Amino acid sequence: MPSMDIFNNDAFSTVSLSAAIGDTPYVPQRLAELNLFSEEGMTTTSAMIEQLGTTLSLVPAGTRGAPANATDRNKAKLIPFPSVHLPASETVLADTIQNLRAFGSESELETVQAVVNKQLTKMRRNLDATIEYHRMGAIKGQVLDSDGTSVLLNLYTAFGVAQQTHNMALTTSTTKVREQIIKAKRKSEDDLGGLMYRGMRAFCSPAFFDAFVGHTAVEAAFDRWMNGEFLRQDVRAGFYHGGVFWEEYRGAVGGVSFITDGEAYLVPEGVPDMFITNYAPADYMEAVNTIGLPYYAKQEAMRMNKGVELEAQSNPLCLNTRPRSVIKLTAS
């Protein structure tokens, strides 16, 4: 029968548990699958983003031999962004492992580890969903808390810019959808300036996607393509139209939708350092001033040794350094 002393084994140290939760299989998330956000650990609990204005102006004509007009020097501005602390906890009670027996080739340690890993898997799924939620928030310009209303990070306020929107007018049958796509792309390109991008992708809510795919202009564009195969298939996984990859984004946890129904977000891909996820160290003594990991896990004995409390945490900072380059699209 497993004893509680087994938790003093190195297999249940902070390092081992953090490695275990990092290797635990998890439900794939779309933004993670696309690798849209670059990931990096940091040794501090906040990051400083340097904003350098790069405005252009026309040079007025001058008199030959006269002094040239002075060029305004751009001043760099440092903006601090704190990481978000995401703790999750579970307990392994003495009764949970009371009647466990080592069976076959499994040792007592391996059996208890299976119980712990089950709890770590649950916490890992919750953390993954939350990080995905924060990344989508960064795309939209506001990172919200789990209640869907409390603002953790407002990128528009931090950078002193306003959100760009574009009405696609999908409820009007005569709308020239391709022209609206080009107009929305131009808004993003104007903000990017000289920065190059690889392509553009639109993350759509179900209602927006249905309105887009069902619009007469879109249907007409694909009517003869592959003998109308497009109109007979489920295309929610995505397709190209107007130089943009359109896909339905599935994201909702606990009744909180990641994208408001009837909206979509046009996102430039391949822009260097535009989408970032930095991980701060855990608030454990052994993690102080070390490079942050995506996940940490630790265990501690409960009062009267009636069980073990497990804690998992992540300390992400999800940023969109050019929030105006992402265009909010509305269906009507």
C-alpha cells in the first residue's frame, strides 16, 4: 500500500513535477497550432517594450547653399507590461491512494505518479485554455480575465492608439465582398508601413463566418470552382478569398466566447516580433531570477499529513506590439 512518505521522493520535486506537466498531452489550441506567437522565457516578472515613433513627412524645398531643415528625432518610449500570474491547484488525499496496490511490473512510485499525472493533466488543460484566451485577447487588443469583462491589459491604452474597424456589410446582398476585403487589408498595411508580412488570416466567429460564406458574392466566386464542390462541403477549416485565409475560430470556455459573435479579426502573419508570449519565473524560491518556463508544478503536504496539495502555474505575458495592424471586422 502506498505511503505518504513517497512524496518525499525526487520524482515529486518541483523540477520533476514541472517537467511532468510540460510533457502532459493537452487539447490543441488553434493559435498554438499556428505558432503565431513567438515564445520566450524571461528572468523578471515584467517586460519593457521600447516604442520608437517612425513617422514620415514631406521635405519642403529649400534654397541651394542654405542650411537644411532640421529633421525631428524620434524619441524612444519604454512601456512596462507585467506578466499575469495563473495559479491552479488540486489535492491528492490519503484516501485517494488508500487502496492502491503495485500490480505487475508497476512499482508503488509509478502507481502514485499516475494519480498525480492525472491531476496535472487537468490543470494543464485549464492553463492551456487560459493562455489561448489571453493570446486571442492580445490579438483583439484587450487581455481579459476569466470573467470575460475585467481588463488585465489594454494594449490600445498602453501604446496610445485606437482600434481600427471595418464593416464588411455582409447583410447587404449587393456588397462587393472582394472590394471590402481589399479595403480592410489596406488599413492593416498602412499601419504596418514598411514592415513585411507573409500573409493575412481572418479569425471569424461562427455568425460572421456563416454570413461571409453565405454571401451571394462569395458563393458566385466559387460557383464554378471544382464544379461547385466548395458550396457542397464544410469549409469551416478555412479557405482563401481575396488574398486572405478565412476560418471559423472555435473558442469558448465556461460560457465565455473568445470572439464575439458577428465579429472577425484580420491578422497579418509573419511580422517579426508582433505577437509575443513571454513567461516569467514562478513565485517559488528555487525559480527566483531564473529564465521562466511555460509551466511549473509543485507539491506540499497538507495539515496533519492527510494528503498532498498540488499547484501548477503559468506566468504568461501575451502581447501584440502593433494592435492597430489587426483590423476588427463586423458583418453588418
